[in-house]
Amino acid sequence: MTATLAPATATQARPRATSAIVIGSGIGGLALGIRLQAMGIATTIVEKLDAPGGRAYVRRENGYTFDMGPTVLTVPHIIEELFALERGEPKLNEPDFPAHVLDGKRITTGISGGPKTSEYVTIVPVKPFYRINFDDGSWYDYDGDPANTRAQISAIAPEDLAGYDRFHDAAERIFTRGFLGLGYTYFGDLLTMLKIVPDLVRLGAMQPLYRFVSRFVKSEKLRAVLSFESLLVGGNPMHVPAIYAMIHFVEKTWGVHFALGGTGALVRGFVRKFEELGGTIRYESEVAKIDVEKTTGKPRARGVTLASGETLRADLVASNGDYAGTYSLIEKRYRKIHPDLRLKLAKQSMSVVVIYFGFRADPKADKELRHHNIILGPRYAGLLADIFDRHVLAPDFSQYLHVPTLTDPSMAPAGHHAAYTLIPVPHNASGIDWSVAGPKLVEKVIAMLDERGHIANLRDRLTTSSFITPTYFEQTLNSRLGNAFGLEPIFVQSAFFRPHNRSEDIAGLYLVGANTQPGGGTPAVMMSAKMTARVIAADVARLARSQR
């Protein structure tokens, strides 16, 4: 069966009636769908799962609500910009960072959603941003407050205070140039990339992040504090370029935020906005093939064939799916670069084991828990090498423990907490049998949280527990080797060297999300939607001119 998507009406056309299919309803796919509908492009999102979100899918168990994926929201004005879009008002040419989001007041406003966002979801700031727990039982609360930051550094390593000031200034310069100046730059050609290389070299932004941090501070604790954030986008601090020092300043500038009800509430808000603009979402509609037609120029994407055998026709196709998975949906004869070579050359990010659990609250025992907790193991560099380089499951581990009910008690039954803890592990090139290793690791992590007092008496208070391993990412989310964050954000997979938002192989095929420019992380994924919408708008306008 073949279905043709309804074109936009004449009054909606910008500049011609166009239809689109977006593969995947992750945050990137939803953000692009909203932008395409605002452009007047009739858009259908097709989703493999039975509900939206992709990596941001929601799991509900025994009265608990668990976000399965991203939980850290930053740069809230990007969310506000999406909710403010209207049909016929794509706003692709307005300033990406208008003056009101650079006034330095966002972090202390009390609410961070903005007037349009607040119509769809309530977003609140979280402080501290993270409590970083060291293996010796001490901790560091990162909250962006200058006085508190200096006080904590003085307590940990007073000899590093001047070095931190220099790091702060260097990170601000990288943030100003790398994020504010280049965050929305589309590196579609090598020349665009080469133009910025001198600036990156001058700023020290091309050296590995951990080495960059180590120039300023000597304390191993502070080196971890100032470099761990790249792990939140799948990057090894030992490998990623120091441009990722800008994350420190992104959070310091706009804070860290949480959507009440969880990230799933933000996803539901995006779905509602997309549908209000006239978009359509089809669930349980896995794509088996991207349909391509041979033309006088490049082959052109003309729609998709679903696993059910149904064919959907459209003028363009955009994929929010895994990069390797997207190109595996295209017949080999239409691809410029041999598909096997493409997959061998691409380095995938790490994977994770995530444990979702509920437990009875104990105000005294839980008083040192925070919304976001980073729990570092006894090794930092060595553990990262095991995960990223040696691809072995180490006997020790670090983790990110998320306890959203400290901010929003509605996500668990009264008197209980919902939590998840995320443990970085190698992706499936490791050959690890997760059906055996997964349960053993889960037991070790639960025991560690209990016995080390992070959640005292957890095993006695536990009421529900489940987990996912890299197998979930590979088999359910179609992620190459079970990666959890897409392509690893190393230099040779950044900017021009990262997969382009506009396919070089296939006309009318586009990418959006963590696997394309600018990269991983919730704000970057939403930024990629705007970048992709811009190249689509340029292509649609160019095609319209050629048809006059």
C-alpha cells in the first residue's frame, strides 16, 4: 500500500507545497517536525516505538515514572523558541542568541520556562547543578555561584584557586567563540571549517579536554570536576577537544533545569505543539527502507517503506535515527561512500547500563542526596581507558544518580522516591554478554549505593527495580554497537568532519539529532533541528527557483 502525504495548502507554501517524513520522534525529530510545520511543510513523523521520545522514552512501573534517557536541560531559551513558533513564522533568520538571553539573569529567575514554554510544560532550575561525590567520601557541589565555587576549591585544593580563575577565563573565551559564535554554524564545506581553525588553536580548544584542564589545576579531584561533563554527551574527557570546556560555561550562564513530570513531559509538550501546527505522528511504524529514485542529478529520497510493507511518499526525508542505521536503510548502489567502510571508520560513543528503581523515602538517611549526583569511582583516567579504549568491563565503576522526586514528588507514590543510576560501560564491540554481565553489575551497583551510604539501607527500602544494557540500545533503538550517545565527539568527528545535516549522497535526505552537527546533548540536538531546517529551507527555495 502506498500513501502520499498531503501537501501544504497554497497559503501555507514557503515557497512551494512540500511534504516531509521525519524518521524518529526523539527530541531532535520532534524539534525538526515543529520547525518544518512552521515552514508550511506537511510533516509526518514515523516512530518505531509505541510512544514518542526515542532515547527520552518514559518507563512507568508500579506508580513510578522513570525518564529512560536525558534528564539535564540547559539553554532554556532554545525550548522557548520552539514553543513560540507558529504556522508561517519559521523564524529561521532571527538572532540565535537574542540580547535577553545573554543578560546574565536567567540563572536566578526562579522559573526558566518562558511564557510560551509554560503553556506546554513547567521547567524549573535545579541547584546545585550536580553534587560530585569522590571515592574518599568528600564531595563538591557545582552550582555556578562564584563565591561558593571559590570556597569549595579553597577547601579541596587552595593552591589551585588561581589556576581555576585562569580556567574560568579560558572556558569563557571558548564559550563565547565556540558556542555563541559558532554554535549554529553549519560546516557544509571544508573551507568553513578551515576558517575557524586558527581561532580554535589560539584558544587551545583543539587539545584534549583533560589536558586543557590540567594546564590550570593540579588536583585530580578538580580535574575530574572540570572535565566530567563531556561524558554527559558520550565523550571521553581524555579524547574530546577542549572546545567542550564550553559546557561548563553553558551551565554557568543559563543554569541546569528540570521539566516537572520529567523529560517525558517536555516530549509530550513538543508532540502537542507539533500536532497543533498540523503535524502527524505514527507510532509502531518502523522504517525498513528509505526509498530513493534515480534522477538526472543525485539520486533523490522520495519517501520510506515501513516494516509492514506500507510505502509513504514525500518530497523529503529527514532521519533522527542513528547515523549508521540511517544509511543502512538506503540501497548500497545509491551511496557514494561504501557503507561498510563508512561504518568501520565511524567511532561510536560509549554505552551505558541504566538501573531504574523506586525506594521508600527516609528524610534523615537521604539528606545528602541531590537531584543530580555524580558518583566517581576510585579511578578516573584508568576507568575511561577501560571503557573507551580497551572495551572491557572493569571491576570498578562511576555513575550518574538521578533522583527527580527531590524536585518533583509526583513521579513516585507518596513517601517514595523514583531514581535511576547510569553506569558508563563499553559499547558492544566489547563482546560482553550482557544477559550475564548485566544482572551482576546491577547487583554490585545497588550494593555499593547501600553500603557506601549514598542511599543507606537501599536494599531494605527498594520497592521496584529494572534495568537496560547496551542490548536495549542496539536492538530497540537501532544504535550501532549499542552506543548510547551516537558518534563519539572526537575532533575528527566534529564540525565539518561530523555527518552533515544535508546528505551528500542523496538529494532530499537530511539528518537531525546527536549524530549530526553540532553534536550530542539535549540543547545541541535542538540546535541541530534549526540547522537542518535552515538547509531544508535553502534547498526548497532553490528548487522552487529552478522550477519557475
